[in-house]
Amino acid sequence: MTDSIMSKAATMEIPINSNGDSRTLGEDDGLEQARQVQWGLDEKVGRPPGQRDLQQVMVSGPNLNETSIVSGGYGGTAEGIIPTSSIKGSSMHHSSSSSMMAEEAARGVAVEKFDMMKKWGLNTYKCTKQLISERFGRGSRTVDLELEAQIEVLRDTKRKYESVLRLARALTNHFYSMVQTQHALGDTFADLSQKSPELRDEFGYNAETQKLLYKNGETLLGAINFFVSSINTLVNKTMEDTLMTIKMYENARLEFDAYRADLEELNMGPRDAVTMARIEAAQQQYQIHKDKYERLRSDVTIKLKFLEENKVKVMHKQLLLFHNAISAYFAGNQQQLEQTLKQFNIKLKPPGADKPSWLEEQ
């Protein structure tokens, strides 16, 4: 009888209409009948209700270790099933390999930095040792007498041109103050000429003289400012660039002498296998620094030559401008002064051009 009841419960059909509702029984009634049939079976076997429910869940519940992911839709085939255990294993392997690659890259960067610091420290030690030896007269240094003389002449010339630049700037500042004073004095004379009828003529021509001096002074200031700007470019850009190359050349010379002395010291020692390997490495470093030294020496020679040509050309123009402008101003020759500025293509700023507009002040 039990088997007939189980077969009846197992073959029970619940017809479903097109809207998902049952045709003869409601959804809750069908579930209640199935539960009562199962309860009747458990009563006949003699199993307690709590244990029956727990065992039913344990038997019919899913196994978490065997959970699968179905790639298809509902009712799809088993071809798209991917066990989650394989996904976990592949993700762990990928993260582990990524961390190992990142660790290896960081280790490679650290090793590279360590090698750079090691080479820098060794090079600094050798150069410092060579410099101290030269200072105390115990070490020899490579000297190019002709080039050293040209470098010394350049440094002396730069010091003198810096003095000219400093004095020209001082002249500009003082002359600017004088020109502004003449401008203010001319305005005052003109005002007094209007307010003093008995001295109108005297104040009047003094006002015109001061205004003319102010105008010519502005023209002369334009010429002096052009002179100062050109000297400043020559001293602080052209000469400074050549001196930077000279500094690089002197550092290369010190490194070359340091590695040359190191090679000479190794050649004076024993000739075993270890020493021969060190001599070969020192020979390579010596050749590298020798090539660098000779290349920079050639660069310095070329730059000194072009600098001398540029200096002569620039100073010839600027000294002629300075002389003609000063002479014309103090001779009172306004036409010659203006002609001098045109000759050197110097354009004066209009009055008030140095003052920013009200938009720029916002």
C-alpha cells in the first residue's frame, strides 16, 4: 500500500495554463497535498518530523563543493557547465603569477639602481683621489697648454665684460633719474609760465629746453638699454654656455687622469690571472674616458673659436652705437641722435608703454 501511495504521489500531475496558474488546483493547495502525502509516508516508517525535515534538506540540498555555473539559459545543455573549483584554481594561479612578475620587476629595478650607485661611488672615489693627489703634487695631470691659455683668457674677458655691464646698468639708472627730473622740471616751468606774467618768457624757454632734454634723454636711454641688453646676452648666455662646456671638459679630464692612474698602478703590480682581468677592465674604462675627454676638448676648441668671432662682431656694433649716441646727445644734435637709432634698427617705446593697462592690473 505504501508503494502505491508513493507511485501516486510521484505521478501526480498539476496542469498549468498559459498564464502559469493551475487548472484544477491552486498552487498552495498542490503544495499542501504533496506535503501531507510525504508526512503520511514518514508516519508509516516511524521517522520523527524534525529529523525527517533535516534529513530531507541534507539529502536534497546542493553540495557547495560541487556547485556549477551554467553558461546557457534555463533548460540549457550540460556543455556550458563550468565547475567553480576550476575557476578558483585558475584565478589563484593567475594572481600568484602576477605577484611573482611584479616582485621580479621590482627586484630588477632595485638591482639596476644598486649598480648605478656602485658605479657612481667608485667613479667619485677615483676622481676624489686623483684631485687630492694633484693638489698635493703627488699625481700627474694631462695639460693642453694652448687650450688652457685660451680658457684663462675667456674667464678674464668675462670678468671685465661683467664690470662693463655693471657700470652700464648704473649709468642707465642714474641717467633715467636725471631724465625724469628734467621732465618734472619742464612741467613745473611751464606751469609757472602760465601763473607768472612778469616771468612768462623766462619760464617758457626754460620749460622748452627741459622738455627737449627730456625727449633727447629718452632717445639716448633707448640706445643705452640696447647696449646693455646685448652685453648681457653676450656675457650671461654666450660666454656662460662656453664655460659650461669647459666645465664638462675639465671633469672629463679629471676622470681620464683618474682611470689612467688606476691603469698605471695595476700595470706595475703582479701579472696573475685575477690582476690580468682587472687590467683588462681598467683598460676598457680608460679608453672610454679617453674618448670622452678628447671629444669634449674638441668641442671646447670649436666653441672658443666661434665665441671669439661672435664677440668681435657684437662688440664692434655695440661700441659704435654707444659712442655715436653719447656724442650726439651731449653735442645737442637731435637729428644725429635719431639717425643713430635708425642705423641700428632701435625702436623706442612710446611714452607710458612700460605701465600696464587697467586690464592687466585686474
